Amino acid sequence: MSLSLDPARLTRIQDWADRYVNAQKFAGVSVLVKQGGDEVFYTQAGVKDLADNTAFDRDTVARIYSMTKPITSLILMMLVEEGLLHLDAPLSRFLPAYADLHALRPGAAHISDTAPCAVPTLHHVLTHRSGLSYPFNPGLLPAAMAELDLLFKPTAGTLADQCDQLATLPLAFEPGARWEYSVGIDVIGRVIEVVTGAPLDQVFQSRVLEPLGMTNTAFSVPDSALERFAALYTPLAGDAMDLDACAGGDATLRLFDDAQHSPFRATTCFSGGGGLVGTIDDYMAFAECLRQRGLGLVSPSTADFMMSNHLPGDIASLGPASFAEQPMEGMGFGIGGAVVLYPARSRVPSSVGDFSWGGMASTFFWVDRVNDISVVMFTQLSPSSSYPARAELKALVHSALM
């Protein structure tokens, strides 16, 4: 039986948000909480852009980065339901460039020290066990990806071009050997394009954004929404995406990407792993779709399948050496997001089965089906590891369950 959220205790979130803004940790932040489909709390604090001092509100358009991944994963599961593919299919069946793969040998000292390996399955790719990686992770493959700037940025050519270039590099490990956060969901986006015969932005629009009424979400920011597009800040002295060089700067809010000059104004690469921009209410529509077990986009059984743990244990048990948007201990991974297995081991108040993910700009969402809750937090600070805001917000919401 679910517990009700106490309105008085939820107001603590306002004080918390104000503290983050007043301490100049976030320029602006918004939090939306629903229970049983009803809005029970909304708050906002700060501004979307320090230069013009306009409020960070529920109409603000923000970069959601890796919170794109659960949507891409949902679309792939739609194709599974339609019998167009299955999760044990090798990636090369859809992307032939991945037919002849090599993986780095354990302990390799050079990117050329490889051995032939199996082709990862779609399931490997979806669950970050494929051997792919991210440029900001430690290791030989991430370093090689960084040299080629393989981050699937909005203006990085096309999705097909990026995937083909990625296929020229070895895998970091044999598929299935361990868990490493990766550009795999970008590759899944390309699989979706191949299977449907349509560009990923059109697939998103027809299959998810339009059915859920997500009218302010897209892969680029139109001129008509430019005045609502938030600036992106970082506390780092260098690149906000470079976690290997995470030296702090003199300012906690250094401008990294503003609305006028953002690459999201001229998107050519539709990144299924991190390319969407949108509003907090739009993303809540997606979170509510998951809470309601697919809301007709997929069947309830498929939604349950997605939000179940697909790993043999928790993420930590698979020896990750990578960045992740969530804790690794006590957390499993489903199709598109993390799944709480053991709240105590995650050290964050949670319900067993909570499904969640976040984005590099510190956005976050989770769905708690035990207590019938959906929560979305928007802000624009990179990297997301800068402050423990997500754990704090979960504790605040759980403190209101009475």
C-alpha cells in the first residue's frame, strides 16, 4: 500500500533549492512531483541565464542529455514488440560495420593490443555491457574516442557517420565481461533508423513525443523557443564534459554554453544517448508513461521488463571503471535506466524497484511504483557529479512519505 506525501514536508524542497541557488551551485533549478498522476508539488529557484536574470521556470527549455537514453530504449522496445528485432540479435545484423570486431586484451598498454571478439548483442549494447565506452571514462578506448571527438555532439555530422567512425576502434573489453557507461544508446539510435527507415528525430516525434504531448521536446531549439533556452554552466576550469581533467575554477558558475551560440540550434547528429532538449512538464509526461506501465506505447509486461534488473547482480559487481549517472552499489540496470535492488546498499532512501536516470547537466528523474510517485528535477550544471543533489532530493521526497 502506497504512502501519501505530506505537503508540509515537501516544502523542504523549496528551502533546499534556494540553498543551491544562493550558494551559486546552480543558476536555476526546478522540481516537479506527482503522486497517482496528480501534481502534489512544484518549485523553482534561480534563473535560466545569469546574463538576463529571467526565472528558471516550468517553461524553461533545458538540455536533458542522457535522460534521452530511456526514451530511445523505449522506442527500441516498441520495435521488439512489433517483431522487427530481438534483443539477442548481433549488432552487426543492422550495422555491418560492426561485423569484424576486436577487443583490447586485459592489461593492454596500447590501443592496438587487441584480439578478435564476438559481436555484442543489442541487449549488451542497451545495458552498457557491449565494450563500448565514453571519451570521459578512464582507459585506452576513451582516450582514442576523445582524440576523434566521438561524443555524438549535435553538430558532429550525422548519426550514421559517428557510428561508422566508432566501429573503427576496438572494444574496451569482450562483450558481457563488465559494465561500462557508453555511447551504446547512440548506436541503438542508429539501429532504430535502419530498422524504421526514418531519421531518429522523426521516429521520436511520431512514436513518443507526439503521442505523449511532449510539444516542447526535440533534438534542436527552434528560434521561437530561444528566449526560453537555459544557459549551461560548469564549476570546472576546462571542458564541462571532461571528467578526466576536473579541476575546479575560480567561479562555481562559469558559462559553458549559452542560448545564442549553442550547438543545439543547428543539430545534424540525432543523439539517442544525449541529444534532447525539453521542458520539465514534457519529461514528466514520459516519466508518467513509465509509472503507468507504458501507457499504451508499449504493453504493461514490456514496461515491467524494461524496469527490471537485467544484470546478474548490481552494477558494482560487474567491475565498472567508468563514470555513471547513478550509484553503482545496490543498483541494477534495466532497459534505459537504473533499478534499485537494495536501498541500504545504495545509501539513498529509495523503494525497491525505483527506476531512474539522469543527464550530464545534473537533470534527474525517477519513478517509484511502490508509492505511485514520479519526480523530475531540471537544472543546467555540468558535470552531474559536481554535487550530491540527486541523493539529497530523493531523501527529501522520502521524508515526506507519511
